[in-house]
Amino acid sequence: MLRTIDVRGRELTTAQWIAAVPRAQAARAEALQAAFEIVDDVRLRGEAALREQAARFDRVEDHAVRVPAAHLDDALERLDPGVRRAIEEMIRRVRLASAAQVPAAAMTEIVPGGRVEQRWQPVRRAGVYVPGGKAVYPSSVVMNVVPAQVAGVGEVALASPPQADAGGRVHPDILAAARLLGVTEVYAMGGAGAVGAYAYGVDSIGLEPVDVVTGPGNNFVAAAKRAVGGLVGTDSEAGATEILIVADEHADAALVAVDLISQAEHDEQASAVLVTWSQELADRVRAEVVERVSRTRNAARATEALNGQQSAVVLVDDLAAATAFSNAYAPEHLELHLRDPRPEDFVNAGAVFVGAYSPVSLGDYLAGSNHVLPTGGQPRYAAGLSAATFLRPQQVIVYDREALRAAHDDIVALAVAEALPAHGEAVTARFADLSAGE
């Protein structure tokens, strides 16, 4: 369990660090091909394809794909009071953090009489996806919907897989969370098919195409976002979860172990990686993992993930090498169990959790941060879900006659240089007096 990757004593280039990263490449490639086929099937056959996919993947037939309002009301009425309090507190905290992500409009005077306004426009319609296969995530309802609402999105639709043990309904905790947030457009559809339905719309169930699709899921959901790229906007590919822990000899091996297991229980394809230069810590963590994982509810799933190609203990020479490895890996979740953590050096991560009292589980629920984060190395260039995901920066240009007149000669010179003289003529035409020799 937790194979060892030993890179001690080696001077690696950036490319070699990236090559050393443990990833389940075969699973991702398989998911990509399947997701494209599933999305295309929904494009061609709509509801019929969704129902066949529900029977195949969710073991559900003859269910209400568009969830009736009564299902949401019933779910909220039956929601455990303790869970309701926790969801409401999560909503409060995520709303606070999300509000800080909305940029203020800015007006810049370029020249007297000429200004450019930078404003942020919300998309009209968003489709959020909430997983519901191996586990149930009312927390993901909050993480998707709250930033969209804070951004000012007018219409938010929600999709989650139908549950065989709930008579084909979406899991009641997910429905209750949606009801608490005022979401009324909910669909019982899952996986890549749901992403395709959002992108193309399904007339027979009243689903109009959305402008942006967001939400976490397995590798098939992540791959489906590639399949609809260019047709709709998407957040980053939040696929099978990842945790990378960088720890020194002072770290608590038991805490490192439970945090690795906590993410491994998500999915057999989950990645759990420890990076350290302490052989003693590595040995103690591995022993703790072996001893503890069998006692968890999802032991079989977690064990398979921890034994997978994507999980490992990585032995490096020192903190500098650990930092280089982490930045090459670019994990979804990065935990720093270090006496001197220096989070500013760990620039590639979806979210960074600093210290023994900031576990990923905190971010999953109540930190106030968003848990929908990029995976598969995407944190090198992509951000996690936020209010900004649902906003489009837009520039508004306002120049008066004299401000344009002052730019006339330079515009004409550039238009001629680029062999686009009509560009210059479009400006000159506004000043007929200039052509008369004024």
C-alpha cells in the first residue's frame, strides 16, 4: 500500500519532475473517449439517451428526470435538523468568502474625454452538477450554487444522478440543500450525460441550454467538459480527487495518515500522495495507513485508491525538492505539515491547507473556501470554482469627439502599417473637416 517513488540524489528538470508524478493516465484516457460518446448521444437523442444512461449507470428506470417541486419540499421537511444547521452555516461561510471574489467595476480615464470602464457581467444561465454515485454531496450544492448567486446569475439549474435506493429520486439531502438555496430547476441525471444535456438542452423536459457548466465529479464528468468546450463555458476539470501532503520529520504521522485516507475514500481513482525527506516519517505514515484504513466505512474503496498507480510515498532530498515536486504535481489539495511551511513557495495547487489544524476536510465543508477545484495538474494554470467562474469581464469604451480627434493620426498610421486602410478611414470619416486640410 502506497508504493514508493524515490528521487533522492537526483537533479531533475521541470519536465523530469512532471514525469515523476504518479497519475492514473489509462483511466483518464478511457474516460475521455467514453465521455465524448455519451455527450454526443445526448446531443442526438436527448431524453431517450438520458434514460438509457440512467438505466445503465444508475440502475434507474421510469423516473422523473425533471424533479417535481414536491420532491424538494418533502426533502427539506425530512432533513435532519443537525444536518440542516450545518448546511446553513456552510452557506453563510461560503457566501462570505464568495462575495470577496466579485471585482468592483473600475473606470479609467485614458485621455481627457476618453475612458474605458471595466465591468463584470454575470452569465444569464448556469448549470451546476452535483455528484451522487459512490457518495452524496449536499456540500457540493452549496459550493456550486452560492458563488453563482453571489455573482448575480439569473437562472441556476442543478443536476444530480437518480438514486436506485430512493425510487429514482435525487438524494434527499441534495434536494434539501437546493431547496434551502431557492433552486427550483432540478434534474435527476448524472455523469457525462448531464453535462451534455446542459450544453445542448433537452426540449422534452424543458431544459434550455446553459451558458456555463460547473461542478465536480469523476473522470467522466471532467472529460465531458472537454467534449462541450467551445459550446459552453466550463469551470476547471474537477475529476477524481487528489491530496498531496508535504511533511517534515516533525509531522504527526497519524494525522497525515487519516488525511490521506479521508480523500482516498472518495473513489477508487482518488490520488493520495505523501512527499517527505524523512524515511522514518514515511515508514510511520505507511504503518498508520495500513492499520487505520481497514476500520473505515469505505475501506475497500480507499484501499484500492491507496494501492493504485496514482498514490505513493515520494522520497526527496529536502524541502526545496519537495517544493519542486509539489509545483510539478500541481495537486487539487495540498497540505503542508511543516515546521516552516512557506505557502508562498507552493504556487501550483487548487487550495493550500497550512498546518495540522487545517485539514482538507475543513475545506470540504466549513472553511468558507470552495471545494470544487481543478485536478490532473490543471492548478498550474486553472483556478477553483468561485464567483468569478460565472462572471465575464467586459470593457465599455466611451470617447468624445475631441478625444477621438487626438488619436486620429496614430490610428491612421497603424492602419496603414497593418495594410487595413479602411480602419483608418472609419475614423477619418468622422472628421470631414480634417480631409479638407484643417
